[in-house]
Amino acid sequence: MSSDVTDWLHRLRGGDSEALEQLVPLLYEEMRRVASQRLRSERAGHTLGATALVHETYLRMLRQRRVDAKDREQFLAVAANTMRRILVDHARTRNRLKRGGAESPVPLENVIDFLEDSEAEEMLAVHESLERLASMHSRSAKVVELRFFGGLSLEETATVLGISSKTVQRDWHTARAWLRKEVSSSLHSETLE
């Protein structure tokens, strides 16, 4: 099966339009595992389940002109990043709706029903902080995407990025601390507005 994956990845990089269609079923269970891991950190009752997230990821990847992945880990990293973007889009939509987009005003006494929206704000704060980190230190941002969103181990992340496990570990610890501070600061400033 791994040679099939390698062959289809090679064809995918070459622009074969059927390759993704053949590749996803081979890696479906691994993509579901990544989706399940990602959804564990989402609010309870999220509108997307793991299966729907994988299917949405597949559709978005189909719309891309080219998916450049040399091996299984890189493909799963691309899929994990696509999943992150899907969840961020859902969080943005949720925040837009919460702030009155397409909704009628809610009396102040009913606001308690919307408290779980803080999770959507947190997701956006993480995304925006990760974007800032990527502009300053792209490798650290990639480490976070692969480890947190992709569910890859230190060793798998090192293999995908072509660096040592020790470097991944250093970047992981530094990026997590930086993101924790940034997200906290971002969420705190939103509550002051």
C-alpha cells in the first residue's frame, strides 16, 4: 500500500487530475484520525464531525491546482493545514453571525446562550497569532501546524521538515510559549474593547 501512496503522490505532484481521487481513499483513515484529533480541541457540538471535515478537506484540495507533497507525512500535513483553515472559516462565520450578521438583535438577558462563542474567538486568536508567527519564524509556525493541527510526532515532524528532532523540540517549546502569550494578550484586548 505504501508504494501505491508513493506512486499516487508522484502523479499528484505531476498534475494528474485523478491522483487525489485515488489517494484519499488510501489515506482516509489517517485523515480521519487527524480530523478527530483536531476536533477534540473544538467546542462540544461542533457542526462538523471528523467525516465531514475530511470530506470538506478533500473538496478544498480538489479545488487547488496543485498539492505538492513528497510523502505520506507531507500529504497529511497539507491536509491538516487545510482542516485548520476550514475550522477557522467556520469560526469566522460563527463570529460574524454572533456579531449580528444575518441575525436579529438578541435581548441582553439572552446573551448567556452565546457564551460558547468565546471558543470561536479563541480559534481566531490562535489563527491570527500563528499567522504572525509564520511571518517572523516560518519554521516554528510549520512545526506548530504539523504537531498541533497535523498530530505528527516530533520525529515525524522532523522528517517532514528535514531537520533534527532536537530542533523541532526547541521550535515547538518556543512557539507554544510565544503563542500562549500572544493568544492570551489578543483575547484580553478583545474583552477590553
